Amino acid sequence: MEQAVAEDASRYERIKRSIFLTDRPSRSNDEQLQCECTLVKGDPKSVCCGDDECLNRMMQIECGSNCRGGKRCRNQRFQRYQYAKTEIFNAGKKGNGLRATSPLEP
């Protein structure tokens, strides 16, 4: 059974970005939702866009490239390719599944 999962997994291809086959309107920086998060002045270790402070995060929207936090924004995991470690597994009658290989933070 493990060999069948390995063979099935080889059929998948990891992609870096979506390619749309139809015209898709894009949002300008002005149209992106802007959070109200701020960095602590004078503290180079301060970060922003945490769990309870970021409007975008509370609405389950990733901050855009115009976020005030810049490189210290903690709500840009997809843009930065910060994915959880996962594996494909055989889920019996359901086919293949995807599961995390280490505990996930809430």
C-alpha cells in the first residue's frame, strides 16, 4: 500500500503560482484591504499583524504587499511560501489525502 501512495504522489507537481486561463481582474494596492497594524518605533525586533491585532488576519485575508509592517508582517505566509510540512497518504475508499507531518500552531 505504501508503494501505491508513493506512485500516486509522483503524479503531483508542486506549483509556485496560479496561472489563470481567463481574464481575471487584479486589485491595485489602493484596492487591497489595509490593516491598521503598526510597528513599535525604535524596536527593530517588533513585528505586526499578529493574531488579535490585525483586521486582515481576523477576516482570514492575507496582508498585501503594501502592508505597513513590510518584512516584519506576520500575515503573509502564502506570499512567502511558509507552508506546513505535509505528506500524501492513502485514505482508503476516499482516495488520497494530505496530512501534516508535524503539529500545527492554532
